[in-house]
Amino acid sequence: MGFRRITPSVAKMNGFFYEQDADLEVLAGQRVAVVGYGNQGRPWALNMRDAGLSVTVHVRADDSRAQARQDGFEVGEIAESQDADVICVLVPDDAVAGLGLSPKDEALTVVASGYTLAFERFSPPGDVVMVAPRMLGPEVRRCYEQGVGFITAVGVFQDSTGNAEARMLAVASAIGGLRQGAICMTPHQEAVLDLAVEQLLSPALTHINTTFAMVLLEHGIPLEAITTELFFSGEVERNYRLLREEGFVAQLDHHSPASQYGQLSRRGRYDHLDVAATMKELLADIASGRFADEWDAEAAAGAPRLAELRAEHAGELMKAVEADLRSKLGPQAVQTQD
């Protein structure tokens, strides 16, 4: 049987899915195996069971196996998951290839990240799809229990049965991933976007925050006050929440006229900086798979460079500085005073 790969434009012209697009009946009588019982595996398994699916958990003999049994699941070896009709592979991307999974030709394999498919680290037979919650694992469960759901990225990578999309949507719905809508993406698009946030945006924001702090220190503003303004007060976090809940235009009205004028009138003052050139260079490494190759080599060597980078940028000195400030300001300070 030949495989048929489909793009988001073929799958659904408007690029979005909702609960009414899914039918859990397409999974009726099918066995669902969850491989991994960590940040994503446990919430997925619990949510799908609550949605009425027949779920088993497949993990190594470690603490996660004990947790799955405690939660009432039938637990099996990882290799036994290959007999299931639907296999949700919910282990870290680095570990997927090493599992040696080879599902049945008619099975559906689901990954929660596009990384392994995008960069050819995982090529199972049968139907292969991505259901990637835009939410941290524990929150996947919490949002399900609260009935609010979360936004998800979904995409069919390989359709060998002609039913991949329908089963993908059923799985997405069962975990609560269609309640707020899902955006259709290819695994490569999802992987590039995810890595770009980490490698393009995060370093840029770190550079901006550091420069901001240095300039204000030169003007006599205490470091503790600067750090509080940036992080510990929670104001920036809450502003971003308002951006999500209300949008930029509506949240702008929560700021004073002076604040609005200052923000808007100073836009463009950094436009002469060629940030885009650096971002394009970094993005080329991601999209081409060069970063994936680099990380494979680093991981295979035992991640020595990562250890050096953590010591340099997130070592004991930084940890001590943060702990000291938290003991003086914020929730921990309140507890100390009590």
C-alpha cells in the first residue's frame, strides 16, 4: 500500500479544527497505547480514559510504571505497544528513535512534537500524525478537568489508510485539544516554530533584558529593583496574559495615557539594528536539520557543552542571587515574614 502525505491546505482549507470536527466513534473498539508516562504521557492517558477510550500504558520498569499502576492503568512493556491500534509516543524527542517501535501497517502513530518526523528521526509505517498541545504537560490535565481545554497544533504526516485525519482529530478531542481550537501545521512547521522560540526569540530577549539592566545600573537604579520590574513582580507576566485574553488593542487601555504615548511614540527606535539577519541565520540551521544533527552529536557525547553552558549562564552563583532576592520580595518573602 502506498503512503499518502497531505499538507494542511489539503487537510482543511481554513487551517483550523474544533470539537465538532471530531468523532470519537472512529476509535470505537480500538486499543490505545500510551508510550511514556511523564509530563505528557500521564495527562494524555488520564484524559483519554476519561473520554471513554481503552488505554494501556507502556513504560520501562521505573517510578513511572508504579505511578501508572497506581492510577489504575494496565501497564505493559514498550515493545507491546506495537500491537495497539493507536500508539501515542510521548517520550522526549531524543528517546523516540531508540525505542525501536514498528507499529502495524494499519495502526495510527501519534507524536506530541513534530521534531522527530520533521528531521527524519522516526519513520513508522501506517498512519502518522502530530497532536501537539500548546500547553505544558501538567496543564493538559488541569485544563481538561476544568473543562476549558487548550489550543493544539495538529497535522497528518502520513496517511496510509485514508482515515488518518479522522483518527487524529478523535485523539486530539479526547485529550481536550480541540476545545479552544486547533491549528493545522506540518510537523516541520511545528518543529521549526518551536525551536525558533527557543533559539531566536529567547536569546534576543535575554540580550535585551541584560542590556536594559546594564543601562539602568549605570543610571543608579538598584539591580534588585530592575530584576523585580522585569520578572519578580509578575507585572510582565500578567501583561502577556492580558495580551492572550484580550488582545493588544484592548489591553492597551489598561495602561495610563503617558504609558501608551511612551510605548507607541518610541516604536521604531531600534529598527536600524539588523536583528533579522542573525535570526535568519539561526533559522536556517533549524530548518535544514543542522541543529538536530548538532544536538544528536552533543547528546551522544554526554552533553558536555550543555553542562558548560549551564554552569556559565545558570550556575550556582545565579541560583544564589535569585534565591536571595526571592527571600526578600514576593511570595517567599511573605512566608518568611510570617
